[in-house]
Amino acid sequence: MNTPGIITLMLITAANVWFNWWISIREKRYHGIFRFISFECLVVMVYLNYPVWFSDAFSLRQLISWFLLGLCIMVAAMGFFIFYSRGKPEDHMEKTTQLISSGIYEYIRHPLYLSLILGGFGAMLKDPGWQQIALSLLNFLAMIFTARVEEKEMIRKFDKAYQEYMKQSKMFFPYVF
């Protein structure tokens, strides 16, 4: 790793620590710890793969990668739009005041985390070495832990309504998981 790369990774990590502290952990919402791990996995995967990001552009692997990255952006955009328009967050995004169970949230409880999973697998496919595969699996596991911890927080906040919502929707993949 070269010096500018190390400095860039350190700055991004510092921003990630600040974001997760400011948004979650300082308010005792501990899902931010696992989300931090996910973000770090994504940053390192992009850093490892940027030299080959556009090489062999029309190979099946690259096409699948671009499809997953595009789907990542689409799912995140839908999730954020519905979250902000229907969740009525106070102060910042994690202080939602309304339980959202429509739009993409009707089918999956965590579209924003799904977008990070899709982004992780898409980034991994750019150059699927053992490090990238390990990072994408760690990213996936971090998102599962993030979602589970957050669901406990949402049950405390929305009580029975969230428990019913959990019965009617899936964590990440509609009709599956």
C-alpha cells in the first residue's frame, strides 16, 4: 500500500468512526458498531479493487458486478426516499418517529442494509481474490448483526407494532430472508 492510499484509508476510517459515533453509539444505539465494520469492509474492497474497476468491462463477472452495484444504488435511493418522506425523522435519520411499512419497507425491513450487502458483493466481484471474498462475507455478517441489534432497538421503540411488522416482512430479501 502506498502512502497516499494509507492516508486516504485513515481519513475515511476517521470519518466512519465519527459518523457512527455521532449518529448511533453516543445515543446507545449499538448497531452502529457493526455498521462501522461493514463500511470499513466496503472501503477496503474498493481500495483493493480500484485498479481493475473498469478492466475487462464486458465479462460476465463485470456485468454481474455492475448489475449488483446498480441495484445497490437503486435500493438505497428507494429506501432513503421512503425513509425520509414517511419515517418523519427528528434531528437525524436514526430518530425516526413513524414505523414505515410501505413501499420497499413492505417487503424488507432493512433496504439500506441490503444496499450495503449488494454493494459489497458487487465490489468483491471486480477482482474476487481471497481478501475480497473474506471482506464481502464479513460485510454480510456485519449487516446481519447490525439488523438484529437494530431490530431489538426498534422493538423497544415501537413495541408490538414492530413485532407484527417483523412477521409480515423479511430482513433483507423479499419472501426469503
